[in-house]
Amino acid sequence: MIEQEQARSAGGGVRDEGIDRRTAAEAIERELVMMFRRARNVSSMVAEQVHPDLDPASYSLLLMVDEHGPLRGMDVADRTRLDKSTVSRQIATLVELDLLERVPDPDDGRARRIQLSELGRARLEQVRNQRRRHLHGQFASWTTQDLKDMARLLNKLNGMM
């Protein structure tokens, strides 16, 4: 370690560190692009497992409703930054597929909220259990410390986005 510091101070060390940092950042960018591409593919496959007619965007909406509980359509539009008409169509499709249901809004008797239907909740749970088992198998060769490090770094990355 001391020898590395002495080599840096002898010349070129700061420049080499800058090149190493840029190379590492570019590698992260490539890996993120690959991860996002694969995540889209996985999302498509998982959506199809929930229901053959479910598209990935609607699957994402389903996950949001599961995470946040009953929501108004405007809440969904605000959270997703999608047009209200787009969200309305997605909700209508999810209701038709019996994955969501409309319920009265306790804060406004004229309004409705959406929540998971029994079928929607059961399908999500089934798919999550399958995915969890698959991931546990994929991570079987990782050390516990590697898993903890990955979770910590992903949390840090998510905090930046």
C-alpha cells in the first residue's frame, strides 16, 4: 500500500487513478444497461406468469397497488408520471382480468380506489414465491458477505436514482 502511494507521488498516480475511476464507472454503466435490459425481459416473463394477457407496464402497476394498498387513479398517475387516460386504460384492463377491483374511497364517497383482487393477490404471491426460489438457487454459491455487500450497494444505488 505504501509502495503504491510512493509510486503515485513519483508521477502519474493521480492521472492513473482518474483513468481507473473512469474505466470502473464505464463498466458499471455497461452492467446497469445489461441489468435493466434483462429486468425488462424478466418483467415480461413474470407478467405473463401472473396472467397471459398481462403486459409488463400493467404488471408494474399491479406491484405498486400491492406495495401501497388501495389507491385512487390519480395517485397512480402521479406516482408513475403517466397520463391519466393511460393509467385509466391499464386499470380497466387489470379489472377485466380480475387482478384488481374497485372499492369505495373512504375519504370521498363519490370516488373509487383500486386494490388487488383475491385472484391478483394469489397470483402475485405465487409468482413471487417462484421467483424467490429461483433467486435463492442462483445465489447459492455467493457468500453471505457477498449478499450483504450487494444489498448494501444496491440500496446505495437506488438512493441515487
